[in-house]
Amino acid sequence: MAKRLIFNGFSMNAVSHVYHGLWRRPDTRQTEFNDLAPWVDLAKLLEKGRFDSLFVADVIGVDPAYQASWNTYLEEAVQIPINDSGALITALIGATENLGLTFTSSILQEHPFNFARKVSTLDHLSKGRVGWNIVTSVSHNAAQNYGFDRIVPHDERYRWADEYVDVVYKLWEGSWDEDALIVDKERGIYADPGKVHRIHHKGERYRVLGPHLSQPSPQRTPVLFQAGSSRAGRAFAARNAEATFITSLSPEGAHRLVTEVRSQVAAAGRDPGDLKFIQGLSFVIGSTEEEARRKARDLDEYRSTDGLLAHISRDLGVDLGLLGPEQPVDELDIPGVQGLVRFFEEANPGKRATVADLGRAYAYNTRIVGTPESIADELARWQAAGVDGVNVIYQTTPGSFVEFIEHVTPVLQARGLAQKEYGPGTYRERLFEGSGPRLNERHPATRYRGAFGPQAKVA
């Protein structure tokens, strides 16, 4: 029997997420993003379609990164205006029962002590359905919004991330022993003081005494996602993540990436299967191939080239609006470009990536156009390459999700590639069948279990 794929609805609490320009279409609700109602409708739709999660991306700054200005970002709503992803997830907990709820939070934007308490609260309220997408941010303005002159160098951000997760791991996994709760109404004792501990963290960026103020939630640590595509990002994912969001340009490129990173997972002392690979894909669906191609052409009438290039310029930290489209990227000194270049070159061995290639690669090379059956065939190819699931990227919302659920999901379910019902337990238990609600013992966070008692060896 085929192993099922994981499916997440990929969105952003903003007007325009990935396919810039399409917010102008009359059949999308993107300009209603400030209203809770369309988000509740979307969450219920995804739950009805047996999606694993709503995965909400986020950014925390806007740079004048395209044509030396921020005008395109504001004129075309390229991820601004944008609201907080964690606040949105909070509002959707009561509207859902089984859907995982994954939000994005940068190491820049919140002190780890407060963040740990907020996540524990969300995990309690959702009965263990929360995921955290760990990001380090790429925008200078993001850094400037939190007191820095500019974004810290790439590899230093991941060293910062290492300490950040170390703090929250100590709080989530080590501050409260598993048997700390007494909840004895007769004696009036709720928790055993001897089994709740300070963590005494002293690091380069943080000093946190503890204890964690929330009692252990159903998962203790949320499901951990990460999306970095650089070498440092992949190494961080290999050590810490339970799922990594990738945007390979072909199944062959995905296979090379998965093979490489799984070897790093094993080198970090984990099982290669401890890390799930979630590929970003979008879909245009027709009853025939010709109908699907016609629908794709219709969607593309609204596509904004400037919007796409502005988005990529921000992510790369280079103004593509000032460069020649056929200029080879390897001739340019662009910090942070290695991720997209690597994705392109993995799919096109021996070809040098140009500026225009990066633009085309960003969104449209991971769009599948076809019938439900041909799309299911293509998803089986991605799975055979080592991909564990899909972040379904919308072109219109909720329309892209409605069409996928109504037409593609039944075909996938018939082939065993999509779940027909939710399994029992927490978000983590559903993603890792046969596991418990907590991180497995191979994860580095678990070294803090029992580490802060009277004979504590970890500080």
C-alpha cells in the first residue's frame, strides 16, 4: 500500500503571498485578509479536505529592495500590508478540531522566554495541534525594526538560532518534570515544587533563569518546521527540524537535496526519517489537459512580473530591477543567493543560473498543470524522489484549495496518497504515525529532560 503524503494549505495573512498580481482577480478573497470570516472558512475547508495543516508564512519588514524603492511592494501589495501569523492561528483554534496550525516566528521578533510561554498556551488551547516555522529573517528592515542597523551575517543568524532554540528547548522540555503535576484538591497541592526547575541559561545573547511559567502542553515542544535552503539552513534543519519546506524545481532536484540532507540528519545522530521534506507546489486543474492549460493562461493574464522580481529581490538581498535579465548569477556577489541558485542548478545540472532564471524559478517552475489523474501521477513522482508532503500554494483563495480538494484529493485518496480520515492524537502523532505526542529521544531538545534537578549537569 502506498504511503500517504502530507498536505498543508500554504498561506499568508496578507493580500499577496507568492503569485503576485492575482489578487486583482474577481474570484479571490485575498483583499479580505483583515476579516476573520474568510480565514475560518478556509480552515474549515482544509479540515473537511483532510489537510494536515494550515501553514501560515510571515515577514517582519519591507526593504526598498526593488528598483531602489519600496514602491512596488506597496503598490502591488507584495507581502505588505501583513498581519501577525501567530495571532491568526490563535483565532482559528476554536474553529477547528483536527487541523494542524503552523505559524511563522523569527528569532528576531520575540524573546525566547515569552515565545515559549505563548507557544505552550497555543498548544494547550488547541489540544496539541501547533507547529512553529523557525525563521532567521533576511530583510535589513526586519533587523532595523528590532534595533539593529542591518541584518546580521547569514551564518551568524544560524548561530543565533542555535541559542534561541536551546533556550526554548530548556523551557519546554526541562523546566517541568513529567511527574511535576499533583493536582490534589484534597491536600491543596497542584504541583510539586521539587520537580519544577530554573534553567539558568547564560549564553551569548540570552540570560534566562526560568522556570517556564506554563505547565507541559500536550506536545511540550511544537512540531518544528524550518525552510532555510542554504548550507547553514540545511544543517540547522538536520539538527533541529521535524519538517523542512523545500522548493526544488524538479523531482530529480528534490531527490538530490533529500539525499544530501538526510545524510546530515544521520550525522547529527537522528534517524533519516526524523525529518520530513515538504515541497512547495501549486496546481491548475482541468477536466482535460487543454482545459487546464487554458485556465493557466487565464491566471497568467494577472501575473505581475515586477511583483515576482520584487519578492525575489527582497529574499536575495539584491535589486534585480537594476540587473540585466541574462546576467549569470555566479558573476554577482550576492549574499544569500546560494539557496535559489542551488535549487535551479540541482534541476538543471551544468547550466549557469541567470537573473531571469531565478525569476522564473521562484513560482512558476513548481506549478503543475493538468487533470486530477495526471497531477496525482506527478505527485507520485515527487514522492518517489523522497518528498514526504506538499505545501499547496494558492493562486486564488479559497479557489485553489477548493479545486484541489474537490478534484485531486479523491484521486489521491483512492491511490492511498492522501488520508481519508484524521488519525488520533496530536499534530506530531499524525505526522509521525506510531510516535508519541512528544519529541523522540533522538532530538537534541530531549537532552534537557531531567537535566535541571538537584544533580543538574546542564546549565
